[in-house]
Amino acid sequence: MRYVAIDFETANSDKLSPCSVGLARMEDGLVLDSIHTLLKAPSSYFDPFNISIHGIRPSDIVGAPTFDSVWDSLLLFIGDDLLIAHNAPFDLGILRAMLVYYQLPIAPLSYTCTVRISRKVWPHLNSHRLVDLSEYFGFEYRPHDALEDAINCGKVFHQAYRYDTDCSEYGVRQFFAEKHQIQFQRLTGGLAPPVSPGIVKTQSLF
């Protein structure tokens, strides 16, 4: 099964602050292709806490592209593949916030969340954080690097698919999952309306 895993790193807690994005096209747990780029975000303040997590500093993004200048390439890379993320509400929330901010069309992307899948498939595990799942399965891992996170998210998805081949078919086209049910979700819409920076809601993708 082929899929694309995505991960964002942010400069601060604002959804308009992605400073790095990584995508990995994978099949059967193996990386077929990947994209990784630093980003110059609308919300450009770097919180010291975030710097301590991912190590990206303001000086690193000097000359980096803005999201709107790379989105066409990212969308072409995703294509028709299933999009997966570890804690999808966070990463897809950032994606939607950036599309709204730059008034870009929101493409119909099918996606799912490996945190929810992990909780469904391995309910006995004490933690479903990506770093802990990577240790559990013995993956090599450098946490909080966008591309590394995306790749290990894809590896977790592959392990779940090997364990339960139905894990990729839990529900269709609904954003809010019912209790104890994993669902594919769709990021859909027409031309995103403009919003002012700083007022993007942080609790929900929509």
C-alpha cells in the first residue's frame, strides 16, 4: 500500500508558524521519495521552547521559501495518495491554516491519523507518542526533524497495516471520529476565505 506521510515543525504555538515541513512517499514501510524544506512563516517569532525541541533558529530560515511558493510542489507530490500524520489534527490544522492565510484552494485530500490508529491497534501500549512507538519497534529515529518524523510515522502505519489490514479502511470522509473508530477524513472545500493572522482557531481543523 502506498501513502504519503507529512510532518510540520513550528516556530511557536501558532498554526501560522511552520518553520519546516517533511513529506515521505512510502510503500510497505519503505521510502520511495521525499521532500523536506525549511519555511518562512507568517508568524515568525521563534519560541525558545520550540527551538529547544527541533533546533531550528531564526537564522536558519533566512532565504527560506514561503508556504505559498512551495504548495504546488507539495500537492503534486501528494497526488492521489492517502496522506497520514502522527496527530493529524495538529499537522492538518497547520496545513489548513496556511491554505486559508494564503487564500489557496483547499484540495480534497484523504488522510488519517497514526496516533488514533496506534491506539486502536495496540491499546495495551502505555504511550502512543512517535518517539515511544519508534523505540518499541526498534526504528532508528531523530525526533522533531520534520522528515524523520514523517518517515517514522509511515513506518508506524506500515506496522499497523501488517498487524491489522483493516486499519487503513476505518470509516470514510468524516473529520470527527466516533469513539473507538478510526476514520479516513477529507480536507475539502473551495477557495479558502481570507483570515487575519492571529485569529486562527487552535482547537479544530475546521
